[in-house]
Amino acid sequence: MGGYALCPVPRIAAFLTLTSGSPAPLRAVDRVAEGRGLDARDRALVRRLVGSEIRRRGTLRALVDAFARPKPKPELALILRLGLAQLFFMDRIPPHAALSETVDAASRLLGESKGRFVNAVLREALRARGEGRTGDPTRDLVGRPWHLAKPIFRDPDEHPALWAEDALSIPAALFKRWSKRHGAETATRLARLALDEPPLSLRVTAHGHREAIAQELEALGVATREGLHPAILLADADATGAVVQSEAFADGRITVQGETALRAALLVGASAGQRVLDLCAAPGGKTAVLAESGAEVIALDRSARRLADVPGGLRRLRPAGVVRLAVSDGDLGLSPAAPPFDAVLVDVPCSNTGVLAARPEARWRFGPATLSSLVEEQARLLRAACARVRPGGAVVHSTCSLEPEEGAQLVRRILAEDTRFELEAEHSALPDSAPNGGPVDGGYAARLVRSKG
């Protein structure tokens, strides 16, 4: 496959995307690219630039610290990180293109003097880049065939979590938590998984057959492999465009959905004739699974904008059940006299630490205060769900976080508060993209059943 086009506009669009204030920059790429009039090829470059900067931000910061003197202000540092991302992590961009187009973008955005500064820093970093690996973790780039001429990262023997922040681009606080809970080896594996786009996880719906769809995608040049769940196919992340443009996707026989997310939706046990509440429904993937059973699903979400995207997906997937949508901030927006539900799914907003490969920006939001705020919101939603289920009915708490505060610890806290409920089942998974390994997405789900008395 050929390299990307030589043009500073995608670099400018990447810069604008990353400074837009969007909490999910990768989702903002299309909006910014559309505003700049970029075609599909250049949009793909913008997405790759943005994703590389976010996923490798810790390493890119270390490189800027090592080669940029004096210390640049934030906007200039961002342009340097975008240039360094191309030189060290984007093989399809020749070094001369990365240099010239990034310098041009810097000159247009911040002035010619800043462009000259960017040129000097990037050239110095490129001169320090050496072929192969040395075995020195302070100089070798993780997952890349390069080393630096001088130490760049902090010493892992003295400061393992700080080395992880530099070399693995995972916040030190998160690496410490994972190391304490899972051990340093697993923590390192999880951090390395989050450096790359994950395989594309595809759910085969009730309208399709996995073997036939695998053959259909193969004919389009999309190689797939089976997931652990019989409804899941995995494809290379680069195949996303071909998949979403395929006939199988267009007519609702496949959709993008993680294996752990699917398992959580199935844990509800929805069936025809039941009334099921989906408390945090957008973007609608789990809603569709619930409705596929034939159940009547009331799908709520606090975001009217995100909820507006759900009907289109449901029309494509054509589930057997009826789905009714409503905007709610978590008080359910329902009359206290409304009949209780047979089941409630609470797919809570969370830290996303089980899906950092797909949502890389979430790692840079992680911290004690953010985690505490999320847990309290989750507790509020879970209590609301418990208040709306009938005797004998079930509540499923689902999260794509690996943190126990958002999973098992929270569930046990709610069970201690409300003794009408018992824990019937719970599942947790760490992300794993290896063939025949675990699911691509990590997370936790628990099924709580209300006593009939």
C-alpha cells in the first residue's frame, strides 16, 4: 500500500482536532476533516495522526523533553509530538514528508519562527534515531525497531511506573494499580495492548450466519478469525472501511460490537414478551441485542445527541422487538406509578480502562478524583435500576472498566445496601488481542436478581 499524500492540511486538521476540546478526539476527526474539505484518504491520515499522538503521548512527551530546548509552549509541543509521531510510529510516511509537511503546518499555524524551531527539533531527533534495539529500556522504543542515541526514558529499575508512563504511554497511577492487582508482567502486557488499534470485533446478528459472512468478507479481502463467542468475528483494524461499506454491514447481518459488551447484554436474559429497561442506551449496541430477543425495550440516555444516533443503527439491524427511546438524566423520566420492568441493564459511564486500545484518550483522563466521581454516578444509576425492577426480575450492571471500584466492589456495596437482591452471576475479562486469546475488550458485568418476596 502506498504512502500518504504530501500536504500540510491533514497535519493542521489533526492539530485542530486535538485542540478542539473534544473529550473523544478520534470521534471528532470527521467533523474537523469535513470542515477542511478533506477526502477519505486525507481523513484516514488525520485519524492515524490523532490516534498515534494519543496512544504514544507519553513517549512523545519524553522525546520533546529530550530534544526541544527551550521547553515549548503547549501548542508548539503538540505540533512537535505530531511530527515525532510520524517519524517514529507511522511507517507509511517517509521522513522527508514528515519533516517538510509538519514544518509547513507549524509555520501556517504559529508563524515561520516556530516552523524553523520544529524543523531543528525534528531533525535532531531523527539523527538520534538508530536502527535496531540495544536492550537498554531507557533508549529502546517499545514495539518499534528503533533506539535513541541517548537515554530518553526513566529507569524502570528505579521507577517502574514512571518508565511505563514514558515508554508505554500509560499513566503511572494506572500502571501502579494494575501492577498491584495483576503483577508487573500483566500490567505491562495491558499497557502494550493499548498502544495499537485493536482488532475489529464484529457481531453476527440474527439475520446472518458466521461462516457465510466470513466467506463474504474474505471475498472482499477482509481476513477474519473466530472469536470466543460463536457470534463474534475478528478482523484487522485496517479493514474497518471495507467492513462498514460491505453489503453484510449495510443490511444488518453484522455490526461492530465487543465480545465482553455482547456477553453483558446477553446476561440480561431478555426474551419475547418482557419489558426491559436499558438505562444508558447510547450508542445502542446493547439495546439492539436486547431487542433482538423480541423484548420491548425502553432505551434511555442522558445525551439527546448520542441518543439521536440510535434509531439509524436499529433500522439497519432490524431487531424483532420494539424499542422506545427517551432522554433521561438518570431519574428514568418515568412516572412513579409506571409498572416495574422484568429486567434492567445499566451499562454505566466509566473510566474505559478495559478498552484503552479503542478509546485511547481515556487513559489521560484517569485519576483518583475522576474515578471517585464516576463510581458515585454509577452507584446512583445502579440504585435507580434496582428501584425499577419487579420481584423476581434482574438488574445487570455492566462496565468496560478493569477497576474493581467500578465493578465487583460497587456491586457488593449495593447488595449490602439493598438486601432484596442477590448476586446470581458475574463475569470479568482482561483485554487480549492474541489469536485464540481472550476478548479484545475488557470489562465486568454482574447479574443481580430481586427476591420474589
